[in-house]
Amino acid sequence: MKALSEQLSELAERARNVEDVVAAAREDNRARLETKQRELQQSVAEGKARADQRITAARETERKRWNALHASVDKWFTELRSDADKHRAERDVRKAQRRADMLEEDAVNTINLALYVLDQAEYAVIDAVVARADADDLTQHS
């Protein structure tokens, strides 16, 4: 398992990548966005594989919880992407505008979810550090 500091560095790098996507969108650089989208598809697959490996190594009760969470998140994103793919071919301007509005709202909601998960991750890191300090204190006093 990677050290927490290494994981946080990776998270910061990924946040910068999201900023690059937003910049490309502002510049209306479709080619750059499509390239980034292909890269993200690969990254998502690799991240899922890494998560699956960690889940496999976890204890059974933890594994069940993480599997359920991953399945739920995967299903949600798959449905979002499937809906987007279905509607991408539409040529009706009003429908296309509504779909763009909905996808923008989905992006905002996904960012809000990511922020919530980051808060939970921060809480988990603090719990882990405090638990390690408690264990070290008990070891020293034993």
C-alpha cells in the first residue's frame, strides 16, 4: 500500500488534471478534451483495477462494503455515460441544450461528491494517524 503522503500527492496531481480539463473546456478545445477523455477512460480502468486489488487484500467484511460501494459508484457513472452517449447523436437544438445543461449539472454533482469523499478521506487519515499514535503509546507503556 502506498504511503498517505504519496497518495495525497497523486490526488493533487489528479486535481491539476481536472483543472486542465476545465481550461480546455473554456478554450473550447474539443480535440484536447477528447484526448483527455480517452486518457481518463484508461485511468479509470487502471484505478478500478488497483481498487479491486486492495479490496481483495482486505478482510471479508471490509471487502463486502468496498465492493458494494464500488459497484454502486460504477453503476452510477456507467448510467451517466450511457445516457450521454445515447443523446450525443441528437440533432434537435433544444434537446441538445437541455442535455448539455443536465450533463453540466451532473459534473457539478460529481465534483460535490468528490469534495465530500475528500472530506471523508481527510477524516479517515486523521483517524488512522491518531490510532497509530495510540498504538505506539500503548507499545511504549507495555
